[in-house]
Amino acid sequence: MDNYNNKAVNKQPLAAFLVTLFAALIMVACLFLPYSSATGDHADWIDEHPDVIASEKMDMTYSEAKHLSMVEYATCYFLLRNELWGNSFDAIVGTVIYVGLVMIIGAFSLTATVSAIFRKPITTIVFTVLAYGAFALQNWDYTDRGVIPGSSYDWGLAHTLFPLAAAITVGGAIWTLVLKRKAKKQLADSQDYTDIII
């Protein structure tokens, strides 16, 4: 009987489940969506020279570099670490920081998604907040260093979409918590009523 009651309480309404899961999946997808987009004269130059090689190490043309995702930025910092910081300890530190941040954002977002799949609202909220915290830290760093926004690139779709998806994920998880508490209360009330009439 107790097992049946637990299942009844944990049964999440489909709408809350789908909203939470869909938003969490968007957070993961944002890793591969444009985090920055070329702007102004740089964008015009790319349109005129799309096949020029932007980076031989990354095997990337300028047309491919017109929009860069977080994963592509991490790849860039990893492959071009010596060119950016030289053969020094700074190269190691830079790689750990900039690649690590993207990995942390991805790991927390993925954990939030898995938590949503298994209908664990509190875990979903915790890892969504952690993912957003790492994302906000990365945004601050890119802005502080003048990378984005800059003379060549401005923020892309992922910069706007990730916070929105995180907010909806948290909202969906809170919605789930409220529904679970209502289900528990209704179950307790029904049991009390059953005890009275029996």
C-alpha cells in the first residue's frame, strides 16, 4: 500500500514533466548553438570571403566562424592555447579555465536534464542554478576581456536562450514540487477520510 501511495505522489503530470524536460534539453543544446555572431564590418568581410581559412588547426573557414558556439570556443582555446599564451604555465591555466567552464556548464545542464527525466525536481533546480552560475561567470569573463561583445563579435542566440531555458526549467521543477505537495495532501486527506468511515 505504501509503495502504491509513493507512486501516486511521484506521478508527475505530463505538462509539468514536458515543460521541465524540454527547457533542460534546450540548456544542453545551447552548448552547440551560436554563443557569438560576427557583426559589423567583420560580418561583411566574412560574407565576401567565406572560404578563407580562419584557423588551420581547427580546420575552420571564416564562413564556419561567423557563428561560434560554446563548444567551439572551448575547442579554440584548447587547440590554440600555445598561440594565445605561449608554451608556459599560463597555457595550462587558460585551457583549464576556459575549457573547464564549458565542460562544467555542460555537465550541470546534462545532470539537470537527467534529473528532470527521473522526475527529481529539487535536484533539477540545484543543477540548473549551478549551470546558470557557471554560465554567468563565463559571460562576465568574456565581457571583462572584451571578447564578447567586441569589434568583431556580439552575443549570439545561446546567450539569450540559456538563461530563459534555465528559468523555465526551474519554474517547471517548482511547478512539479507544488503538484507533489498537493498530491500528498490529497492522499493524506483521503486516508484520514477512509479511516473515519471504516
